[in-house]
Amino acid sequence: MPIKTFGSGEVPDAADLNRYPLQQAFRLKTADESVASSTTLQDDNHLFLSVAANTEYWVQAHLIYEGAANPSGDLQLGWSFPSGSTWTWVSDALGSGVTGSTDIISRTRQVGSGSSSPGTVGAGILVIAVPKGVLRVGSNSGFLRLRWAQLASTATPTIVKTGSLLTIRRLTT
């Protein structure tokens, strides 16, 4: 069901108030988070949302991040979600191994808890990834969580910055 746009002077009824505002949720990252010398995926401290059983969601994140210049560094992205769910997504980010902030964008299809490798171009140089996809939650409710680490272990921290965002929009009624 698409999100309804109410016209000027149009008064939503009880069904509208129950249906439309509750179809989306977001979580804003309120502090920088860094990982150094680790390629083990870890749950992001802020970017997670509750999802309901037997429901489909459009998921999109806006990740502001930085890390070591290549050939080391790069970000490793992954997700966790309730068992029995299916998750098809794309990182929509700079590809691994890039050397500049304008380069090839990776749109390789990812499935489930597989990870992608958005590129980093140097400490202090902010870049953005916009991972997105469709989550089909099975019979178990729970949380959709962004997980991340460094792709290659380096002492230069990889940092996901304040202001990054995770949003979900319910697709089923």
C-alpha cells in the first residue's frame, strides 16, 4: 500500500491514522562509532529497528563513513534479522579498492546475511553508502540490525558517523 498524501483541508479518519503514520520508522545515529584493527562484523550501536512477523519492508540506510585510504581499509557491511526472514539488498556505495570519492558504484545484489565492501578513500574524507533492499520477515519478529567492520584490518579506524540513518517502510497491510 502506498503512503497516502493528505490534501489541504482533507481530514484523516481513524483508519487513516492507524494505517499511514505507522508504516514507517527510522533510527538516527547519534554518535560516531569507530572500529580499528578488526574484520569481525559487529552490531552498530544505533542503527537497528524492530520488525513484525509476516511483514515486508522496504529498507534504506544513509551511511556517512570514513576510513583508511586504499589498498587498506574499506568498510564491510552486513545485517542481522529474525530467523526465517529473507533479505535481498544492494550496498549502493563506492566499490572496494577505489582511490577517489568519485568512482564506480557497486550495485551487486546481496542476499541474506552476506556482506558487501564499500570503499574508503582516506581518514577524514567522508563518503556515503545508501544500502537498500526488501526484507520479508517470516513467522519470527525481532530486529533488523546493521552490522559492520573493516574489510582489511588496519590501525586507521573506520568510522560510521553521527547523522547516519536507517529507515524502514512497511509494504504489507
